[in-house]
Amino acid sequence: MKVFKFGGASVKDAASVRNLAEIVRKTNEPLVIVISAMGKTTNAMEELLQHYFKQDERKTQSLKKVKDFHNSILHDLFPENAEIFQQIDKIYLALEDKLKEEPTMTFNFEYDQMVSFGEILATMIIAFYLVQAGIDCHWMDIRKYLKTDDNYREAKVNFNASKKLIQENFKKNKTYITQGFIASTSNNLTTTLGREGSDYTAALLAFFLDAESVTVWKDVPGVLNADPKWFDNTVKLNRMSYTDAIELAFYGVGVIHPRTIQPLKRKNIPLLVRSFIHPEESGTAIGNFDYQKLIPCFIFKMDQVLIDIYPPDLSFIAENNFESIFEVFARNNLKVNLMQNTAVSFRLCVNNDPHLIPKVTNDLSAKYQVIITPKLELITIRYYDQKTIERVMVNKEMILEQRSTKTIQLLVKDLG
Ligand code: ASP
Ligand code: MG
């Protein structure tokens, strides 16, 4: 049994649903198919939720947007009298009922109750299409089997409870279609696993069911050595170890998420990243491969901010300072991309977050002198060499550099 995961871009319209069905048909073996919301539906649901939570009249418009988008796909895929229309109408009604009530709980709770509709709609439409196309598959509501705590929007999976329910209810010789990203508490209240969480769902199902592999179908040929947004001559990586995948994901390679790798690594289940546009191609395999030096891989993070922290009397940055500095970052939930200490200062590089940075600066100012340098770029090169460093440093001024054996990070200012 294999796990396939299709993200929003791979189910963004009727043509891509047909393409998905072809991929499944050609595979012709038992699958657990994990699907996230269609196209940009999660963003649309977030907008709807914002309006709902503020009781803003624009919620009607936002709802219409979600319905129009799905309806146009439905009309393209099915004849007028297909039963799926009634099923989807029931989902719309449930959503409309929810919108009529006033929000009574926390924002994060309401978020999970509402945004999860995107995944339910997507899987119902696609399951119905697959069955109509003659593919024997069963729709599963993952919320019955994947159990979490009640930390809404970032729920933590209860491995023991989920393992039992998933093993009991997913048979190895059948094909299932189910939702990524969503789950539920022990009281059956819907939770979500954090944005882009459906790869993680796929990894968890593979872990519990001892799947042969997980394939994530993408609009790129596999994991590339650089983002084609910034580089012309990108190269696809054919194979990479779990460790390289975790490292690259940590530094910001968007196609993989660090937490997705963990459960797969524990059971040695390979992760395949493949193109749904060219499903005949092999993509990238991530697995328990021997160490292999890869070609240089680049990760660019734009809009970085350097925060320099000095003790007021320019005394040494000592151990006792670290505690109070990290406490401020942890409390404000500001993620640090790079840090370095010097004799008289401590330097941290973070994403430009216009909301959090002033709060952090303010908190630090109670004890330290703080200097902010905005508009920087963070370049990470894994498997670097001098030539690649020179290549990326053209027209850049170096602000800070950090090297380890395999990775170099360069915080630079663009002079162009
Ligand atoms: N639909 C969710 C999101 O867009 C989860 C996912 O796609 O992985 O974040
Ligand atoms: Mg999505």
C-alpha cells in the first residue's frame, strides 16, 4: 500500500481533478490518497473566517467566492442531475448555519471549525469523481481516526489513539481518499495541524499503516537545488538522505516540511516528490540513502531583519544575558533564522514581521540597546564551495557570515 498526497495546486480545477484520476488509475494498486483544499481555498476560508469573526457583512461575499469556485469545478466535472450536488449543498448548508451563529469561542477554535470545510469539499468532490470514473475508492472522514490535543490551529497528534483507530479502519487492500491537515480532539471537535499540514497527514498515515512509500505530487519536477524564481539553471536532485531533506526544509526549501520527514525516517519509508504535470518522470526520492555529497543547494530568504543587541555599558555578552534574550523571542513567538555572538553584542536575523519586531524590540529595550537593520537577504548554501559563494555575492555586501562543514549562511545587503 502506498500513500499519495495531492496539494491545492494539483486539484485547482476540473482538468487537474481529471489528471489526478489518470494518475490513480495508472497506479492500479491500493492507495491512501490524501487531499488538501482545492487551489487557494484555504486562503479564501481564512478570509471568510476573518469576516465571520468580526461579524463583517463581507462574509456573504466571501462565502459566495468559495461556493462559486467549487460550483464551477462541479459543473465542469458532473452532469446537472448528479447526486454530488445534493451532497455538496448539505455541506454548504452546514457552513451557512455556522455563519448565522455568532462566534462564541476563541479565534483559533473557530478557525479550525470553519477552515476545515475546504478539505471536506475537496475530498467529497474528488471521491465522487473517482467513483464515477470507475475507480473503486472509499471516502474517509479523517477526523474520526486522526486524534489530537485541543491546541487549535497547531494541534498535536495523539499517536497512540490515532494508531489504533487508523490501523483498525484502513484496510491494506483498499483505496481510500481522505483529508490532509484536519483532525479532531477526543471530543470530536475539529482541529488543524498548521498551514501546509497535509504532507504531515500523509506521512502519519504512512507511518501508522507501514506504507511502502509516500508520494507528494507537485507542480515542480521534484526537489530542485534552487528556487526557479531566483535562478535560471536549476537542477533536480534525484536522491537525497532524510538528513539533507530535514536540513534543506529547515533552511526554507518550500517543497518539504521538516516535520513530515520525521515519522517517515523512523520507519524508513521513502518520500517521493513527483510532478503531476509529468507523472511519467521519477522526481526526487528522499530516503535512507548513504551519504552523498549533493550539488550546491541555494535557499534565499528575502526581507530579513538583523537585530543587534548590546548590553548598555558594552560589557561582554555573558551567559546570563542569553536567558533573558531568548525568553523575549520565545514569548513573542519570533522565529530566529540565524544568530551569532560577538564580545559586545548578540546578533539575530529574523523574517520581517511588522507586528512582532516592534514588540520584541520594545521588550529587549528594557535591558539592552537594540539596533535594527532591515531590508537584508539571507542566503543559505548547503554543500557550498568558493565558486558558488562568489556567484551569489555579486552585487551584495556581506553583513554576517556563518559556516559549518556543509552549510554556509550569508546575510547580505543587495547593492543592485
Ligand atoms: N490546505 C491547507 C493549507 O493550504 C493544508 C495544506 O495544503 O497542506 O495550508
Ligand atoms: Mg492547501
